[in-house]
Amino acid sequence: HSLPTPKSKSNVPHQFHH
């Protein structure tokens, strides 16, 4: 994914990770 998201998906809200 080209989204500026950390490797820790658990730490990132599933907002744009739909």
C-alpha cells in the first residue's frame, strides 16, 4: 500500500485500511 502507515497495523485505526 502507498499509504503512510506504520508497520504496526494494530497501532493504526482501520479507517483507511478498509
